[in-house]
Amino acid sequence: MPHHPIEPVYDHSSRLLVLGSFPSVKSREQGFFYGHPQNRFWKVTSAVFACDEPKTIEEKRSFLLANGIALWDVIASCDIEGSSDSSIKNVVPNDLSRILSYAQITQIFVNGKTAQKYYNKYLQDVLGRDAICLPSTSPANAAWSAERLIREWSVLKDSIPASQSNIH
């Protein structure tokens, strides 16, 4: 059973928490979130915040923190075949209290229906907080163009308190 190998990204300035389901094989190999070159997470979020698309892990981490975004996944460990969300079984959820007790998270978002399913099943009642489901940035979600994803994901920027926006 793979265990989540990537530490969450957050600091005291984080106001939004974005949760995926579980890292892909490529992300696990790279040791950072959304490592598959076809995943549109970095392209979409950098466009939302009118920033250059981060390329290195350090640039990605800096981008998230500069824009008040905490990033992690719903699942701490599970049985999974490759990167197939539909094969996920035996889920153990992540303990989000380490982020929520440290940062003043005003809104939680999930990246796609799989993250939403497991958030709702394991974390929503425990935390007493709803999560807003955004369309998946995965290449498997081919029905959504990058432009359409950017429009939907712009809710991130709209959700940052005015005093925090555009701090990059």
C-alpha cells in the first residue's frame, strides 16, 4: 500500500487549501505535486494569478506560498494501480489538522470528483467544513479545455481576502 510521500505545502499566510486525491506515479517519482507533464494544475493556477508558470519544485512551492495557497491531498495511503483514481481502495485519509491549526484557511477546494468523493466520505464531517469541488486538472479530464479550467479555477483568486491578493 503506497503511503503519501510528499509533505504538504503551507505557511502562516496560507488562506486557501487545495486538495488532490493521491499523487500520480510521476508525482511520487518527482517528490512533488502534479508532476505529470500533461497535468494542467500549474498552467491553470499560474494563469489565474497572472504569474509565470513555475517549472522547478522550488518555483512551485514559492508560487503557492506567495499566493496564499496550501496544497496537499485527501489520501494518506491507499491501494492504487499506477495512477488510476478508479482503482483506489483501502483509503486512509490525511490528517489535515496540522495545516488547519497552523494557517488561517478560509476555504477548502478539491481538485476533481475523486478528491471530492474521499473528502466528503472521510473528512467533511470530522472537520465540519465543506469543500468546493473544482474540475480536475488531470489529463484524463480532456473534456475541459485549459481556458475553461482557468475560468472555473479563478474562484481561487476571488476567495483570497483582499488584503492578501496579489502578494506575489
